[in-house]
Amino acid sequence: VDSSFFEISSTRSIIHLNQNWNVYTESENPQKVRVSVPSSFSGENTLFYEKTFDLTSEQITDYDIDLNFLGLAYSAEIILNELLIFKHPGGEFPFTLKLDPENLLIGENKLIVKVYYELDSEATIPLKQSFMFPQKYGGITRDVYLHLSPKSRISQANFNYEFNSTKSLIKVD
């Protein structure tokens, strides 16, 4: 894990969500398959990626929590504790969702990512057909993690400074 990329420090941490996802289709008796992400599929079915994760009461009250997806293909709905929190319009670019820990998160949380892979040149990105590109697959194509940063932190530092006439001495307030 690259601590500079993930902004890990003595006060900031991440919780990886890559392991133990249940994947299933929309049917009456879905057969769930356990996978780790990144995970991809071919075809035009809609797949549900489901994951549970626990947070302590200290994490919920003392930290700002961001849900990070480094790659999804293609469009998706993000559902947290049975509440739709985001509709991903399409594309494989990374994105971050700021979660409201006090109103949205509980001790044990259920995250569902409903991934649509039907490409439609009128409604999804890219608008032009990609007939010369290699075969593409749907799914969660890169890491998923929670980023925890403390609620009490220095967000901006202001200071004043003065130089003497020869600029050999500086005074900082």
C-alpha cells in the first residue's frame, strides 16, 4: 500500500473493501458467488455486488469517511444500508463519495453496487461506438476502500511575516 497515494498517516487510515463480495443477478432465487475485487464480467446482465463492513462507534463519531472507487465499468447505482446514495453515469474513472457518518452509517453496514453494463451510444459514455477497441468487461475493475480522516484537523494555516530593511531577518506571527 502506497501511503502517499492513499493519504495514510498516524491520524488518517483506510479500510480496504476488496475482499468477500457476494455477486448475483436480479432473479427470484439468485445464486450468490463470492468474489474479490477487482472483478469483471462479460455480457449485458445487471450484476449486484454486495459487501458488509463494520465500523466502530469511535470511527463513526470522530472521523470523516469517504467511500472511494478507483474503477467501475460501466454505469452503477451505489446503495448503502438500503438507501441509494449515488448514480455513477458511466466510464472507468475514479470517484469519491463523502459519507455522512452520523446519519448514514451504523455499526454493521451493507454496501450494494448495482452494475449495469449495457452500452448505449445515446445514454452512456462514450457517445461514439468503440468498434476498434479491445473487448471491454463490466464490474468493479479496481480497488474499493473507505478513507477515514479526523474531524478535528488543521484545514488552513494563516501567518504574518515581516522582513527587516536588509532582508536578513524575518519575523513570523
